[in-house]
Amino acid sequence: MRMTFHAVLAVAFTAGLFLAGGCDVGGAAGGPCGWWSFDEGTGQTVKNAGTCKNGGTIKDGLKWVDGKVGKALEFNGKGYVLIDTAPCLDAPEYTFAAWIKLKNTSDYQYIVWRGGTEFPEAKEIRNIDVWVTMGGALSGILDYADAGQARLRLEGAKNIADGKWHLVAVVKCPKAVTFYVDGKKDASEPVAGKLAANNLPLWIGARPGDVAATGIIDEVKFFNRALTPEEVAALK
């Protein structure tokens, strides 16, 4: 029996793909368990339109503005959104993605943090951590479950603090952690052991104490699986 073009493509994709980002084919298809669209346009809370219904609270006077899609939040260099913790955030593999439009500042700017309520941390348990450096590139740190093991550090290359919209994503799978910018791989580091886990809230746009974002963040999504490069490129 002859196989159709799409069937051949699917078999080749599933059987032969070892992705440039270090992850094998993604897990079972499914939408985001976290989807904070920031489309409310008013108030001090945000809803999760994903399968896990943990919402969030706006802290320190963020402004509702027009976004990449619908409404968004403009971050003022001190405020953030605190997303309630939920089991869906505890996935051993995940993809975090967001549209950002950040200004060039003289400081680091946090996109997402999940490492506790203080900095420096009393215990190093970061398992979601992405910021923009003073040079405008993505950067991040993840901790290993073994406290004696050196932290995993990931440094991007593309300048995204340029006042333009960029889709940023971080994909974590057992083999690697990978940054994507506008659907293209920006950096990747291999995973050399079991990474730390925690059940803490998610900070959007800041970490405890300082280095908050200055600009607009929109359409924040969290998948409890590692998306393939093709899936990352298709995010909107």
C-alpha cells in the first residue's frame, strides 16, 4: 500500500527527528495549560484561558494598553503579575512563551521567574527563569536538584530590547533547554542531570526586589510539554 505524502512526512518526522534544540519529538499534542492573554483591559486580576485555571494578580500599577493581540500590560520597571501556583506548572518538561516589546534600559529586565519570594535565594531552586540582559539578549539560569551541581546557564544572542515586538520562548526537555526568538533557535544548552522543581508562584515581568521589565508583555503561554521547533514557530 502506498503512503500519502503527509503520511511519509509524519513517519519521517516521528522516527528520525533529533531536534537542533536538543529535544526529541514533543509530547502528546495539546494546547497550553497556562494562557494569560491579558485581554481583560481593566482591573487588577488576569484570567487563565488554558486548561489549568490559575489566574494572577497585577502588582504595582501596571497599565492596560493595546497589545500584539487585543489588550496587553505595560510594565513600568517595578510592577509585575503574580500567577498563582498550580500543579500544571510543575511539569518536568515545559514550554514558556510570550510576546514582548521592551525598551532598551541600563538594567536587566525580567520576563519570567519561578524561584521564590526573595533574591538572592536562600535555596537555589529556579526552574523557570528568563530575563533580558543590558545588551538586550535573553539569559536564564536553572538549578539542578543536586545542590552541589553547577547551575545551568543559557545565554542568547539576538538583541530584543529594541522597542519592537518579539515572540520569545524557552523549551525545557530532558536533553536540553533552548531559547527561541521569533520562531528561531537563539541558544541551547544540554541538561546534565535532574533539574530542580518547586511549587511556587510564577512572576511575570519581574523577580523579587528589582530588575523588572520596562515595556509591554502580551499573550503569555505555558505548555506542560516540550514543543517542537515547528510548534514554536507556529505560536501566535
